[in-house]
Amino acid sequence: MLTSRLFFTFLFIISLSLLSFGFYLEHVKGLETCPLCAFQRFSYIAIAFLALIGAIHNSMGLFRIIYNILLIFFALIGAAIAGRQTWLQHLPPELVPECGPGLEYMLEVFPFGQALKMILSGSGECAEIQWQFIGLSIPEWSLIFFSSIAITTILAIFMLKPERKLFEF
């Protein structure tokens, strides 16, 4: 029987594996990380952290619901960012925005709100397809994984029955 602890452990392992593969592609294969990719990593890090805390805590009460809601939130944010990058990658070449400044430069020079808007709007470097596996690019795979995490977490809310009272911590 799938328990809350096993579910959170599974999500932690999946997120950590995806992050590890991303770092492998960056540091071993030499792929450059665009700003949208970096924000997708932040979502994976948040999911991994929440899943680890959920697995350690093993709450079947209110905290389990809070962990699940936050997992869904970060998975949806990651899916939205991956969806934006996927959209940029499928634009005709004449519609692709020009390359912008790097992530570090934007965060150092511009106010945070303006930098965030520039990052999330994407640039030409985010539209470049650097790696594919069975015809899908990195953001397309991320979109699949983020969506899967959100869907399985929603299912887990209803399928994993609480063993204790709802408001027991």
C-alpha cells in the first residue's frame, strides 16, 4: 500500500534525479542554462525540499495537505515556465525575441520586479533547442514531469487515506 512517506520519498528521488541530470547536461555536456531553465530548476528544488520534509515528517493530518498544496503550486509554476519556454522554442525564427542579458546581470542591475518580468518573458537563448530525447526538448520534458507531479499529487490527496485525525500534527 502506498503511504504518504513513500509518495513523498518517490517525489524527492524523482526531483533530485531530474536536477542531477540537468547539472550533468550543464557541467559535463556543456549546455548553457538559460534564465527560464534556471527558474525551472528552482521549482524542482522547491519540490524536492518539500517532498523531503514531507517524507521525514510523515504527517497524515493538516501538514500533509499543506505539503501537497505547496507541491502542486510549485509544479504548476514549473509547468507554466516550461510551457512558456516550449512555446518560445516553437515560434517561427522571425518571431523569436532577441537574446537578452544573462540572469545574474538582470538580477544585479534591474529592480527585482522588472528583472522577473524580463526573465519570464524569455529571450532568444531560451528558444534555442540544445538537447533532445526522442524528439522532445528539455522544457518539453520538464512540462511533462511538472504536469505529472501536479496530477499525481492531486491524486495522492484523495487516494492516500489519513490514518489519523485531520488536524493532528
